[in-house]
Amino acid sequence: MRRSREEDIMPREVSERRRRRRRAHMATARDDCGASLPYEMIIEILQWLPVKSVFRFRAVCRSWAALLSSDEFRRLHMSVAKDARRRAPPAKLLYISPTATFDSTAVYSCPFSPSSSSGRPRDRGDLLFTIDGARGNCVEVATPAPCRGLTLLYDALGGAFYICNAATRAATRLPASTEERAARSTAGLGFDAHTDEYKVVRLINRLCHQKDMVRCEIYTPGGRFGDRWRPPAGGVPLSLHQFVYAAVTNAELNKLPPVFAKGCLHWLMRPASFTTTPSVAVVSFSVTEETFTCLRSPPFWVPGAPPIRYGLSEEQLVEMDDQLCLVRDTRNTMLYANVLEIWKLPDYSSGDWLLSHRINLSSHLARDLRESQILRVIGCFGINSSSPRKKIVVTTSKHKIFDKYQKMVHTYDPRSEALETILSITETHSTPYYGPPSSRFSFIQETLAPVHKTDEEIALSSDLAKVIREILLRLPAKAVVHSKFVCKQWFRLIESENFIQSYFQHKNMDKRPKVMLLVKGTGQLAFSFSPLNKCIQEAPSNSTLLDTKVVCSKPCHGLNLVSTETRDYLCNPCTGFHRGYSLGPSLLQSKAEEHAFTVGNKNVGLTFDPLTHQHVMVAIFYRQKDFKSRQYDLTCTLRWCNSRDRPQRSSVPPLPVNDMPPAYVEGMLYWMSEPRLGRSCEWTIVSFNLATRIFDVVPCPSWFARWNSRNRCRAFVVELEGVLCAVLADPVAEKLDVWKLERGQWGRAFTIHLEAYPDYSLKTSVVVPLAVDHDYGRILLNTGRKIGLYDPVEQAIQNLYSLDQVPVVRSCSSPHHKFLDMPSTSAANSLTCSKEDSAAEMNRMDSKMIPCVPMLYEESLACYTRVAKKQLLW
């Protein structure tokens, strides 16, 4: 029986009344519970909870959320946590590591114990959170021990500071420093107990032509001075300039960050910075008073004696038991004592250093410490200095191969002299200059210390900013660049690395190839970019044709390499960005082979360094090339696109390479060898790994025949669908055999038959497969003068653009044009080359005119600023 409307509504009304009644009962129960417990008792219980539980209890009710988020409760919780740490070891070890793509930093935690299953050191920890935009390979821990729960990180390549709280998993990026140009700098994090504020203090050695030798600047997160860096109240006294300069130099050369203890930040000087050993050793900065002082040198320093001027520093500062300590490593000294000494400074007024611990490194248990190249003490945990539970935490670094370092964390028991390894990992470090790798370890303290957001983060996280971001992601690249000048908020949004990466992913998620043409430039640049659909609708004229020959690479992380005979240009066709480079003159005066993909006697490839997030040009020049005697001599140079330095010499390829451009696949460059030079007559692929800077060889498919003088076949490599492919062009059979390398095995990809299309004849031109249509399986071909789509099923070519005829277009509604992301147009005749059409019947242009050059591109906002950023913090 069908129920009435009232019967349908009644159950919902009853259920709603029941829910209201249940909520009223729960509110009454909470009020009764709160009334039965005094407020002071509730605070007494909650302040002992761990951070994770505090966050959960914020969801009980609004009053609890307000209570547990208040500054008063934070101070109580921090005070209780500090007392608890004195009776128990720290919660966990913190360490940072790059992600797989090196464009972010992962923060991990690890307990102070070996793996429970095997008893061996752990090789990884638990992921806490990830900081996007921080260049993981070059992020450094600037605070060996956290400052009241907060840790300071520095991205040496991005030039950015980060403050994070590992317990609450919160992080914020500080605004840019006012001192952009500095010779050297070092920074630390301190706490002002009088104002209850954190302060980031940065010391700077300025360039020689600047007025002051040293400079200091302070940033207070969420402080009364606003969201900016400022000079300290007392400045840097002129009498201490020499000592501050030496402290900054030592911090940079030896990767020794400052140590916060007794309300001051401390930097260790190095005697080698002076003519004779000074009577002071430490530069101290009071975070509260913002004034500088110096502390006396330890007893093993002999004032007035000539200092040792070789090797890395043997001393470091560390905070242990709330006191400033100095660690002395005697392994590489003239004493040959193999002892690690720890001296403490209990009284600042007297300045007397007292020997606290001596760790013997000659024993079998200390072999890992003795054999490490770099040894650092980052702190200790235990009740007090005489407690049997006290353990000293030591980190070591041992260079393995290239930029690989084995990082280990040990705990040392001074009473039993037992050494226990709790973590052993292999890290990748790339530093622009030689030096020890920076520290990536610290402690995790259970505190609710706030991580204040900057004004920029607050502005970008608003609802309006989110809406603007979604709109900008859908605009063309040039429109986005012009939108930078709307206001400062838009400028910061568009310039942020997160937005640039999101824009690239959003615009290229369909992986549809996009084609643009290089035409004659109007300014000093010899070329400019023109969309393909515009060139299709307009007939080319003499004013648009190039007056110099250029060769274009395929897009590499949003940028293309455009090469002429004398210069090479890094370009973004979407925004018009270009930057010219001189990779060196051609050392071979003989005329180069002429086809659409060569320019001069050089072979230049564009690759991308995931460690530094920079594009790198790899240029190969021939000093000698004689096909009759098979003699050759070549050189190779590398050029980082964001550096003002000259090209760097590199090792040479093991085999000569041919004149075809290389293929870029996942950080590797590949060339086809030149069998007409050298001892081998077989085709072989030459690879270059930018991370290791090593050339290697990859065997070609067995189908590739051995080259001989009667063999007119041409071989080269291309990248298709993200896979390395080898192409064998047979001009006799008029076909291209394409093989792809997947999982270390060669397999046939497809064969392109060109015998029915004289305009794509392999006897007169080089035909290169550019891209593959994912939806229809068609292949985009390029001869330098024509681009067309090849259908492997019908073995037919649809000519998309030809420079040998006046282009007229019909409606582009077919899937061929959708493949190239070309807008449709209505005025038109067909561009399709039928088999009956002959080249003689075409309306050809003057063959002496240099044509336009087609190129694939990716929509992106990638560019390189004209001002070089500082590469290192220290």
C-alpha cells in the first residue's frame, strides 16, 4: 500500500528530534563532567599529554579548542615537556632527505634504538611530512639541536629559510632576505625569553666593494617588527668585525652552524683565519639584548702561536646539558691520539673550559667513528651529566662514490663506552664547491611551539587567492606573465615555485604534442616564435623567413634549446623568454654536413639536473674529423644555464658521435655513434649521465647492420612517449625502422613506409619521428621543411604544414589536428598530400630562402632570472 506524504515525512521529523535530544544530553553530560572537575585539575591533566593527544582533544568542544590553542597552555605544556626530557630520552631523531624528484624535502623520524627485528641499524625512518618547493638535495639543518621545539632549515639553491615543528608537522617559509648579494653567510635560530619570541639571526660577510665588512640581520616570526628582516638593536661593533668575519668563514668552509645555549647564539672561530692564534674562540650573540661578545679560547689553543692552516676544522660547538660545549677531534692532529674530547663552559664570567668527556676512538667498537671523514656531535640525552642513562649522539659521514655519502647516527654511552648505531643511510649531496656535506640530523622535541605563517602564506591561502589561482591556471602563459603586474599578491603567487609546477602539470596533463614555428625575429634576436595555426592561415613571406639556420631541441622540462652556428639559446616559446649562451667556438674549420638537423661543427644537447633543478647544456666539438683516415679528436663542455661561470670541461665520449641531435630521456642524454670514425664500424649509442658526469655505451638492436661504405643507411636516436628509440633509415627501401628500449631490452616499435611520398624521401632529406598520438597511433614526422602525420595502418601521410607551397587550409575537425592541439579554422583547401600529387605541381617557394623551423614545445612558465642566486648558505 502506498503511504501518504505525512507518513513519508514523519520518520525524518522523529529522527531529527532524536538527534537534537541526543546532542542536548551530550552537552549536559559535558557540563556535568566539567562541573565535577576543577579547572586547575583539567589543566594539570592536559598539560602532560603528548602533542598528538592535545591535537585530538581540541575536537572535544570549542572551549577545549580555545584552551589548548592558547599561548598560556603552550607555555605550560612546554615547561612540563622540558622537565620530562630531563628524565627521559628525546622522543625521536629527526632527519631530512630529498624526495625521488628532488623538488621537495621529506622530514623523517627515527627512534633511538636499532631495528627490533634484526638488531641492525635502521636504513630508513617514518615519514612525518614533506616540504614542497625545498630543493631536497641541498637542504641543510641549520640547528643541530631544536630551539624549544623548532628547527631551522635552509635551501641552499633556492636561498630560502624554513622553520618547522616536527611534533606538530607544521612548516613555514620565511620571506627573502634583504641582503641578496653576500660573499658568505650563516644563520641560527634562538629564543628571546623576555618577549617570548623566536629569532632567526643571520651573519653576512659582504662583498669586498661594499661599505661594511660584516652585517647582521634578524627575522622574528610573528613578532612586533612585522614580516621583514631588520638589523639588530646594537649592530655589529667595529672592534669585533674581524672576529665575526672569521666566524662566518669557518661556518661556511666547515659547515658548522651556530649553537643556541644560555640565551645566546654562538659561532666558533678558526685560528687559521688569523696570523697568530687569538685569545678568543667564540663569537656570542645575545638573542634578548641583540649584542655581540667574545668568549675565551680553550686551553689547548695557545694564544700567539702560529695556527695550523691545512685540513678541515677539528673543533665544533654543541649544546649539552643546557651548557655550551666544544668538541675536539684529535684523529688528524699531530698527537695521533684518536680521542674525541668534549669540553664544557659552565661559567661565562670566568670563561674557563673544563674537560667533560674523552671518547677513545682506538677501540674496536669505535671503528665507524674512527674511519669516518666527518664526525659531528649533535647533543645528548639523559637525566644529568653523571646519570648512567646518559648517551651522546654522534653523526658520521663517509664519502662513497661521486656525490654519495654514507650517513650514520650513533649513540655513545660514556659509562660503559658502548657504541650503538641506530641509523645508516646513503645520501646524495651536490655542492657547487668542494667541501664537507651539511648536517641533516636533529632531535624532535614534543612541544606545541607555534610556527607563524608569513604574510605571503596568509595571502596565498585565502579563498580569494585560491580562486585567482584556479583562473590563472587556465590562462595562456603570456597572459599569466602579464598578470604579474596586477599587484604584489599576484606577483608572489605567479612567481612561487608551487604555482609554476602546478601550471606545467595542468597545461600538459593530456600529453598532446604542441607545435610552433620559428620565424624571423624583429629585434636583436634572429628568430621569434609563431603558433602553427597562425602560420597555416597566413602564407609565409620573405619577412617571416629565417635568415640564419637554426636547430631546435624537443622540450625539456618546459624549455627548448635553439642553436645557431655561433650561439645557443634557452627559450620558452610560450612566454618569449630567451637567454643566449656561448659554449665556445668551433675548433674544426671544415664544412659541416648539411641537412635540416645540423648547425655548424657542433652537437649540443639540453638536459636537466634534478638535484639542482637547473637545465644544463652538453656541447661536443670536433677538433679533427677525417672520414678517410677515420681519425678524430673531440672535446666536451658543460654549461649550467643559471650560472655566470664559463663552460666546464668534461670527460669525452668513448666513441665519436654523429651529427644528429641527442635524445633526452629521464635525466640522460643519448647520441648515435659515428661508425665512419674510429676503430669500430658498428652503430652504438653513447649515453651521458649528468648526475655522475660519465659517458657510457648502449648496444644498438641486433637488427642494425654493420656500417660499410656501400651502406647508405642512417641511424639516430629519438625520444618517443618518454622512451629511448633507435631509428634506422634505409633510403633504398624508403622506410624507417623504429626500435624502443624498455626494461633494458630492445623491441620493434613500428615501421614507417615512405616509398609513396617523394616529399618525404630518405634519399633527399632526413625524416625524424617527433611524437606519437596516444589516441590514434599516428606518428608526427618532421623533415625540416614539412611536418605530417603518418598513419601506420593505412600507410598514408597527412601533410600538416609544408614550406614548399602556399598553405591553404580546410576545416580542421579531424582527429589529426586535435592530436596537435590546433584550433579549427573554416577557410580552406586541403593540406593532405595525396599519392597522385607531385612536388612539381605545388606552388613552391624560392628554394634559396631559409625556411621556418617547426618545433615541439610544452606550455610552462619556466625561465631563469638574470640575477644569479647565492648557491650556499655557509
